[in-house]
Amino acid sequence: MTYGGGDGTGQAERLREYVTERVLRAPDFPSAVAEYIRAMLTFQQAHRVRLAEETDLDWEDLATLFSVGQQAGVFREFDARVMSLALGGAIDAVVAHWLDHPEIDLTAAADELETFALNAIEQRGTGFPR
């Protein structure tokens, strides 16, 4: 995502570094997805800048995480591009709504998005620890 407003210069790169650092520290694939969601919202909450546009790199990074998780047999088969666009869109929508309604609890929103995402990608019948 590219952000505008505030100190927009370099904001997208700082976001990417922040998210990547947290995702790489995750102990497993489901945790990496959860960290992705939480890092996106945490960064936004700390920097509070308006979303300007999406970049291809963001969905590609998440699609890669999904694909590798699928290859490891952790995630069910799905179109990684579509799923990454869907999750990215959900995150963007929550952030956009929060920017207009700052009373919304982003921690609770992250919990809901995590449940939403993990339910969408889990192998049927295996379940991820929550």
C-alpha cells in the first residue's frame, strides 16, 4: 500500500519493512498471516495516514506467503492472488473506516480479521490454534 498525507515520503517502504520483520519472526504459517494483519493495523494506528493507492508488491508478498504455506501443506488449495487481494481489501476497508471513525478498536478489528483469514485458508478439518 502506498500512503499519502502526513510524512508520506517513504511511508510505503517503512510499512513494508515493519510488516516483513514481524512476519519473518512468526513461528509458523498461520502465525505469519496473523502477524501480517496485526502489523498492518499497528503500523496504521501509529502513523495515521490516509491510504492513497495499492501497489502490486503488497498483494504479491502476501500471495507468496500463501503459496509457500500451501506447498508446505498447511493451507488449503486456493488462488493465492485472489485471497491476498481479498485480505488486503478487507484490511484496507477496516483502516479506511477507522480513519473516519477513530473510536473503532483496531485490536478487536485485528482479532476479527485474523479469524476471518484463518478460517478462509485452513485445511478443512485441521483447524489452526487460535
